[in-house]
Amino acid sequence: MCIAICLFLSGCGTPKPSVISPAPISQSVSSVVQAAIGKQMDSALDERVINHVTMTKKQVALTFDDGPDDKYTLKILDILKANGIKATFFVVGEHAAKYPAVLRRIVQEGHVVGNHSWDHPDLLKLSNELIRNEITKTDDVIRNISGASPTLFRAPYGAVNNDVRIDAASTGHHLIGWSVDTLDWKGKSTAEIINAVKKEVTPGAIILQHSAGGKGGNLTNTIQALPQIISYLKQNNYSFVTVPELLSAETH
């Protein structure tokens, strides 16, 4: 499998992570420790945002951000269930804590839950400690409510720098972006959302929509567009998988 990966760039730049070297006990011990630290840092810095999986098989992953809530998330779950589709939900920790029954339903119906931070901040403005807290606090809530242990992390706004990559890797998460952005949260019309999918979808695509929030808190456009998106993709011989399934698929 070949995974196409890229890094979201921000105007704030990418500050270099600081590493404090241990005091040298002896030259040989110091060299070993330094090598271990260097290897760990290199591994963390290898983490990139996965936006798309390069493949010939016509598979796509539907993803939904910012939930759960007790309105739009439930409607999306109903649509997915009616169509026999499993999706990936990137949930906000404080929303998961507020709507535990909805989070449990997401997991019980076979969908994958990813981490989307605790309260959706711009991570580029936070220290490493605060970034890790955003991730681990949300992991804990998801695990305590549903039993699921997230291994996927999507940064709010797609804002990623070296610190975010290091902290995502150190907490055991793959960074997930998207290749099809419906911009449904902006209040785009149903037709505009559908056209975005038609224009941008390719085999291995990760499609971004939302299950809570939206302009003025209204995601009626998403609810209206989703059945039509599913119908269009099915008519064009696409099948639906979760993000982990997409990442594990082999190129055929």
C-alpha cells in the first residue's frame, strides 16, 4: 500500500522542538542516551498528516468532525445505518462528555471514533504540555464512556506543526486529514456539498463533513446532502470503509 501524505502548513511557522540532553555520566553512556533520544525524535518527526490513500480499488472513507451532539449526529447515524455504512467520527472531548449515550451508539453501531481534541483550540498556539493534555484528556473520556481507545487524531482546523506531530506520535496516534473538503460547516448549500464530492473524490479519498457545529449551529445541509452523496458514490461503484480499513487496504 502506498499512502499519500502531506503536511498542513501554517503561517505561524513550525517551531523546532527542544530537547534537553542528559548530563553526561560517561562518554559511552552519554552517547547511548543521545542516540536513543535522537532516534525517538526522528520517529516522531516522521509522523505526517495522512490525507489520502493511493489505491486503484474504489474505496472512500466518510468522516465527521466536531460531534457528538443530540441532533445532527443522531440523524447521520440513522442515514449510515439505513445504508449499511461504517464511518469515522472525530469527536471533541467535551462534547463526548456531554453526550455519552450518543458516543456509545457510534461505537456500538460499528463506527470508528477518532480524537479531535478536548475543546477544539488552535493547537499551534499551545505548548506541548497543553497539546498532550488536549489529546489525552479526550482519549480518557472516550475510553471511559465507550471502551474504545482512539489511535487516530485530527487536529482542529487541520493546524499541524512539529509540536503537534511529536505530541500525536508520542500519545500513539496517526494524524489524519482529508482530501475532500465539503465545507459544510460554512453553510454551503446541499448542491455545493454534493458537487465538491463529485469534483474531488478519487479512490482512497477521505471525505470531511461535520456531525455538530456548523454555521449558526445548523447542519441541515449536511443531512440533506449525505444520502445523495452516498447514492452518487454507490452509482459510481465506490464502497465505504472506515479510516483504519482504508489505511490497511492494499493497492489492487
